[in-house]
Amino acid sequence: MKTVIRSVFALVVIFTATAAMAQPTSEAKRDRAYDRDLLPQREVIPYDHIREADVFWEKRVWRQLDFREKMNLPFTWPVDPFMDFIYKAIMNGELTAYSPLYDDFGEGTALTIEDIKNKYEGVDTTYTYDDETYEEKILLIPRQFDYQNIKKMQIKEDWIFDEETSTLVVRIMGMAPIIERIDPFTGEPIGDEIMFWLYYPDLRNILVRHEVFNEKNSARYITFEDIFEMRYFSSYIIKEDNVYDRFINSYAAGIDLVLESDRIKNEIFEFEHQLWEF
């Protein structure tokens, strides 16, 4: 009797194991030799506190960053385009956009999701004429946000010499994507305009979660937050704080505009150099 029970038990075990082997597994396959789970754990490193009494010197400048420059190509990375996830974060309520007319992020300048959606999405109505009947017709033109129309961005930043640490530090305060306006009929560009301003200290929490392709070493994460904090981008100065609140292109053009931009940039770094000159 015991022999029969053992035989039946053995057959049940064999049958169960065979059935388990025959069933396909739905477990996702790992595409790497190891699990990549450090990126979701990354957090923004807070800035050191700067006391007003320790600010020995300060200059505020505005820069323009062109995505089409070679050093700025990560902003157009097709896997996770910069302006694509920024726009989605605004639409999801994760990020607040501010009026393009003011860059001080003051009270009452915040835009609603509907404000942005109505401007960059929806349907435009226009009128046209039939070539054969010469009758007027209503033409509906759908509008969809396209991150590829954004090729430039303004950056507002403060350069500060901190007496406590004897260092020249830079703090980005805001960013403003510049969209290229396209004629819906001809498809030709008709000018640029600032979409909205974004408060960079709030934006850092989103940038730190989005990876940028590292062509030197695939094992090391680089995020968009790293690009801005490590100054791994190309830009040029378009304005410095002045009593007339004017941009460089309002009083210089051509090569003079470039030279004035370089003069302001060199003035910042020469200031720090001269502090330590003996």
C-alpha cells in the first residue's frame, strides 16, 4: 500500500513540474546585465545658503541657448526630448508656468493650464475661397504642440561672489522656451516668441529625473539637471542688468553685438581673477 502511495505522489510531483515548465512565463526580461534603479532615487542637492551680508558683488545676466548648436544637441534627444516632458509636466500640474511678459515670477503672473492649452493647442478657424466656384469656405486648422518648433531658450541667472566661502557662484533663476511661430498656410517660420517663464528652483525637481544620453560612459547617469549645474551647455549673453532694462541688440548689431556679449562675459571672470591678483 505504501509503495502505491509513493508512486502516486511521485507521479503528481512529476506532472506538476512538467506543467509548470510547459506554461509560458509573463515575467519581463531584463535588457541589461544589471538592474538600473539609481535614477528614480536621485534627489536634488540643495544650494548652500547665501547671506545678504556675505554678498560682496553681484551681476544679473540673461543668456540665450540655441538647441541647434552641437554642444546643445542633448536638448533635442529624440528618446526623451527636453521640451516634450517640460510641456507635459505643465499640463499635468507638476510645474507652474508664468507670463512671458514678466520674468520676476511675481504674484498674479502664473498661467493656468487652460491658458497654455488654448494658445498652443486646439483648432484655428479661417476662411478660404474655392478655386472653381469662388465660394467662401470655412477652413479648420488643428493646432498641436510640437516640441520641435522650440529651438531656443532664455536663461536668467545671478553671478554672486560669496565672501564667506570666497567663491564666485552662479544661480539660475528662470528659463523661458522660445517657440518658432509657423505660418499655418505656408509652413514657413514667421518669427520667435517667448512661450512662458519657468522658475528654475522648482524645475530642478523634474530635470533630475530625466536622463541624457552619455556617449562617454553608459554606466554613468547624466540628467538635464546635471547639464545646467555643471554648465555643460553653450550660450551667449543677450542682456545684463542695467538702468534702462534694455537688451544688447537694442544698442548694438552685427559684430558689435557679439563683442559686447563677450565683454560682459569676460568682465565677470576678470572680476574674480583680479581679487586674487597680487
